[in-house]
Amino acid sequence: MPRRLFKRYMPHPDSIKGNKSLRFLGSLIHDPNLWHLNRHSVARAMAIGLFWAMIPMPMQMLAAAAVAIPLRANLPISIGLVWLTNPITMPPVFYCTYKLGAWITQTPAMKMPSHLSLEWITAELAILWKPLLIGSFVSGLVLAVLGYVLTMLYWRWWVQHNWRKRQENRRQREQH
């Protein structure tokens, strides 16, 4: 099952629960459903993590955790997927979401300067923010739906595939 793959790379729940920086969550993170690896909790976690990864804001991990806890999604996967947009991937990802937002709002997309600077970004932020947020929100929703649906379909396929293999192995043992 895909569960083995996730378990191999996830930290143990006790190490996360004991983290001092998460004490403010109190007993909320002690809910066992936040740590279970089943089709529904992983699919919800994929949707949550992919959505928040596309939103250009500080503390995306906190937002993902705040949504994952009441929806009983797998907490480590929700938080981990946010790191799809990291300091290396942020510029191209958010540029693409900006271009998408400019296309949706029918705003002419600004050309990137030959030398990107903080001064240019702050000067153009008044124009950039609306297409960036709209493009990010739409990208996040599309990725969230795709992540949820594809995870559900893949998990179901994997279970059926293994079930057929087990049945075939039983038939072969019975024939011998």
C-alpha cells in the first residue's frame, strides 16, 4: 500500500508532538486521526498542502496546519507539501501564478526586468498583487482538486492491484 512509502519518509508522531514550538496547539495535535495514513486523510492532506503551497504568504505551514487539524487530514503531509514552494522554486512558481492571474483579470502582464531587485518589486507591488493573488488562488484550487482526486484514484488502484495479486497467488498455491 502507499502507506509504506509515506511511513518511510515521515517523522514519528511522538517526535513532532514533543516539539516545543508546537506546544501552543496543545492537545489538538494529539488526535490520532492527524497521524493516520489512510486514503481519506492523505487525500485531504494533499489538497491542503498543495493549496497553501500556491498562496504567497508568510507562515504557509501554520495555515496548512490550521486547516488540516479541523479537517482531520494527515498533519505531516499537509505541512510538508507546503515546501513545494521554497526559496528556490518560489520565483518561477509565483511568476507563473502572476501570469495566470494577469490572464484571468485581463491585465497586461508586466515584463520582468533584466535585474530583479527589491526596489522594483516594492514599486510594482501595487500593480502586481491582484493578479498574483488571483492566479495563486486559482492555481491552488486546481492543484488541490487534482491532488485530492489523483490521490484517491491512485490509492484505490493500488489496493485493487494488490488484492488481485494476492488472489492470483492464492490460486497458484491451490493449484500446486
